[in-house]
Amino acid sequence: MTNPAPADPIRVFLVDDHRAVLWGLERLIEGAAPRLLLVGTASCREELMARLPAARPDIVLLDLDLGGEDGGDVLPDVLRESQAQVLILTGNRDADVHQRVMMRGARGVVQKEEEAEVVLAAIEKVHAGEIWLDRAALGKLLGALAGGGARVPRDPEAVKIEELTAREREIIATAVQYKGAGNKVIADRMHISEHTLRNHLSVIYRKLGIRGRLELFIYAAKHGLAA
């Protein structure tokens, strides 16, 4: 009996303008081999965008304060030029700041003062399709963004919603019910494979004109698709 092939390592790219912090993060990722693989580092936007295509990372760990530049402003470039998920590294606990970067496409926010094990867990969870955000903060964020309750959709939104199949609506409701859970949990509840779930989610995102699970939660709350 042959042993199963080991899973491919998670390819990680680090971005921080503080050399000492960058050095420490490098040691952290290298010490987590073979689960993680360090594929590149950068200390500014220019280095990041020059090195990103060849690195082909799965996860970009991006410092929010990048040498005086707002890391949130770098997010759209990273998402446009790669298929990577972005995890924000910050010392800022302002919920409004977290909300802004999540809405711009980040998949999570991890505090700089967290233990090494927490940073590694955040990387692995985001790579698995989960959102990394303090549960209380996530609940507050979703409540604030969906504030005002459900509203009657405008005609363009009604058209989008009408394009959803019954199965797609069921997937949306299940994803909202298990928000914060990984794709495997949702797939198991739906009795489908993770691959099939990802395909369904891709179609749903395209039909609704959204990007990612967080936007799906917000859209579902606003348009009555959560039940």
C-alpha cells in the first residue's frame, strides 16, 4: 500500500517595511515547512508588484502600514495581478479600518502582537477558504454593513437574484448559516465535494457581481437570501 502524496505547501509572500519584522516573519514561515513555503518578500509596493507574478503565492501577508503608505491601497493591485488571498498584518485595532480592508478584498486581519502560532493558523485558515477575524469583530462588522435590515432590491439586483437556481440559494443559505467555517464544513453539510462547492460559489459570485464570502454574507443579509 502506497502512502498518499503529501499536500502541496502553502506558498507565502511577505510584505513589511520593517526589516527586523520581515526577518522574523521569514524565520516563522521557514520554520513551518513543509506546510508552508516562503516564495518571496518585499518591503514596499514597488518591490511587491515587481516580484509578485513570478512568486505565484497562495497567501500574501501584507503589512497595513507600509512605509507610510496605506497597505489597503495596495490591495487592489495585488488582487488584480495574482490569485493570492491577502491577509493583513497590523497593530491597529480600529474596527472601521478592519472593515475597510475586508471590503477591499482582504480575507483576514491578524494583529502583530499575536503569538507565532496564531499567525500560522491565520495563514492556514485563510488558505482553506475561511475568513480570519475575531468572532466578535466579524459579527459587529456584518451587522454594521448589513445595517438597516433587508431592503427591497432595485430591478438590476432582482434580475441577478432571479438567475439563481434553487440549489444556489440553498448553498448561499448554508454558507451564511456557517459563516466563518471552511469550505469543507459547508460542503459536508451540502453532501457535495469541496471542488463542486467551489464551482457553485464561483457561479454565484459571477451572477451576483460580488467577490468572496464576506461580500456574499452582506449581499444575502441585504437581499433576504440568508434564510
